[in-house]
Amino acid sequence: MIETARRKAMIERLRAAGITSNAVLAAMETVPRHHFVPPGLEFQAYDEKALPIGFEQTISHPYTVAVMSQALDVQKGQRILEIGTGSGYQAAVLCEMGAQVFTVEKVPALAKFAADKLSAFKYHYVTRTGDGTMGWQHYAPFDSIIVTAGAPVVPEALLQQLKEHGKLIIPVGKREEQVLTLYLKEKEGIKKMELENLKFVPLQGREGW
Ligand code: SAH
């Protein structure tokens, strides 16, 4: 099948770009990314670019999904909160890696699109429509939190909702460009690591733009 060949080629490009986690590469080789893009864009689904999904939002680049998933070092059974469900693709990759995914999306139509796809593939996930910048206290604490939109500041509620040794990955910075930043919640306090500069759609809402 042509999609399988395209997906394999995407995996080789991710390897060449420095993605080393076999767990991430295996999950991305399994999840059919072309089912998570709007009709008519399937042909471009495996290209190294973000694609429009409506409502001025995008499905993230394959590289962005890979680098964020790798930074979280996902273990089976972990509880992961995602802010910005979008197409549902990032959530599907985390589910494929064995995580229990809780995901929040502010645009109702996108939340529905993603939920339909994730259910069709029989992934276990919980989703909510609304502003995710305050996290999801009901299901806290989480092993990891992933924010897939660019934030002006790190929402304090997200750090609070992490377990000890938990990880938060979030792009922080200006509207046009952000630094992908990893926060580790340790006993001694919060450790911060800046990974690389990337460009995301803006995080909106109470703690967003
Ligand atoms: N993870 C997605 C990326 C989608 S782009 C994917 O794999 O396709 C980022 C998404 O964040 C958009 O769908 C946007 O609507 C959503 N978003 C922006 N601000 C938000 C907020 N405060 N709460 C929840 N979702 C938000």
C-alpha cells in the first residue's frame, strides 16, 4: 500500500533528523497519519510539514510529534494530559505507545473529529472540550503533560498537576516562534531544559494569548 511506503519513508527521515527512540518510531510507523488529516490532504500526510485542519489550526509536523513524544520518554500505562487535541494524531501516537491519554481541545468541531478518529482505532482516551490552560484537575496528577500550542508563559496549574518526577513539555515564547521546553518536577524543585526553537499555533485561553 502506498501509505505504508510513505510512512516508512517518513520514519527514515525522522531517524536522519536525529530521532532515536524506537518506541516513538514504532508508534509513528503504526499510526495511519493520513486518517488524521482532512479529506483531500491524505496525499501530503507523510510530508515533513504541518497541514491545515480548519479553524486556523494545524496537525503538527511529524518531526514535532516525534521530538515531543521522545522527550517525554513515555512508559506503558502512564497517564498523560495533552492540551490541544487538534487532529488527534499526537494523542494517537501516545496511545499507541501504551499511555492513558487525557486530551483537551478548545474547538468543539476539532474535538469531535479527533474523538471519532481515536474511537475508530479503538484507542483508550478521555477527551474534553474547553480551555486546557488550567489543566484537568479531575484526573490529576499526571506522569506527563504535553502542550501542542505555543504559550506566552508556562501555566502554573500544569506544573501543579504533575506527579513527582513528572515531565511537562511546552513551547514557550513569542507568537511567531517558541522554544520547546521540558520541565522536570523533582523533589528539590522544577528543572528546566530548553530543547529547540519551533513554531506552533498560539495557545489561547486564560493562561494563553
Ligand atoms: N496535537 C495536535 C496539534 C493541534 S494544533 C495534533 O496532533 O494535530 C494545537 C491545537 O490546540 C489546536 O487544535 C487549538 O484549537 C488547540 N488549542 C489552543 N489553545 C487551547 C486551549 N487553551 N485549550 C485547549 N486547546 C487549545
